[in-house]
Amino acid sequence: MSEEKLPTRAENFSEWYNQVVQRAELADYAPVRGCMVVRPYGWSLWENIQAALDRRFKYTTVMSMPLFRFSFRCPF
């Protein structure tokens, strides 16, 4: 895969992005369709991006939102 030429961002951004992420070994496809598993370097990169954004948000007094929101409904 890494010997193949990457499509340009202008041609097919989605395919370009997926190939860059996989070649950099930041994530792999999960057994669940449409999902990816973030690898350790990818997770470290995400944490650094999140920390940098949090610093900027605090500077501008904007509250950051969680990435996922889980809801739980009690059956009782």
C-alpha cells in the first residue's frame, strides 16, 4: 500500500485522508463497519491537539464540549 501513489487532496479528499492516516499508522479499520481504532501514536496526537485547543478555549473563555455524549436511560 505505501508504494502506491496517494491521490491528491483535490481529487478525492476522503481517500487521501484515509490513506495518510493508515500509512502513518495512526489508526486501523475496526471489525465494525465504518469504525476505526486509534493506535497509540494517533491517540497521543489527539491528546496534544485537544490540549492545545483547550488552552485556546480558556484564553477566549469558550467552554469545550466532550467528543461523545453518552446517555443512559434507567429501565425502572
